[in-house]
Amino acid sequence: MDYKTASPDRYKLLKAFALENRKNQTLAEHVLWKSIRAEQLGVKVLRQHIIGDYIVDFLLPAINLVIEVDGAYHAEREQVESDEIRELTLNDMGYRIIRFTNEEVLYDIENTLETITKEIESYE
């Protein structure tokens, strides 16, 4: 499988941001990563992966599933609009997106993992 999904002309800049995001992940991203890395869900998971002009929190490339973990700022009007455009663009590129709030991941990891597992199974 080819994981090279970045825009070639922006790759270096986006790669630097992605590496910084990996180093400074949120607590919720860290908690989720511990539960889904190393093919614990039966599929490969990439974190802070570049797709086009976007860096997604997690990508399950075998099934084109993006997992986003959203902090409180995602409720702000401008961010909601930006997220909608981002989601439409990723959908047009063939990706499905599921979103969780930080609180869902931190306080209900079991349900979060169950939701992700259902998405994986729905692909098969």
C-alpha cells in the first residue's frame, strides 16, 4: 500500500508540522494511540499522517478511515466551518472520517474503541 498521500509541493512543511504534533500530542491523542497502535485493532494505524494539504490525527490506510480527536476549539464557529470543508475534501478523496471529543476518548475509551471497531467491521 502506498502511504504517500501528501501534496508534493507542501510535503516538507506539512511533515515538519506532523512531527511536531507527534511530539506534542494531546493527552486524548496519547490515550487513543496507546489503544490502537501496533495493529491492536487488526489494521495498521498511522498517526499525524498527511493527506493532501491536511494532517489527520490517525489514519487506517487499508480502509481509508480517518480518526480525529477534537479539543474544545473545534466547537468555535470558524473551526466548525474549517472542519466541514476539510471533511468534505477528505470524503471526496475517498476517506471516511469519524470524530471523537477529547472527553469521549479520556472518559469513555471503551465506547470509543467499540465505535472504531464497528467502522472497521463495516468496511469488511
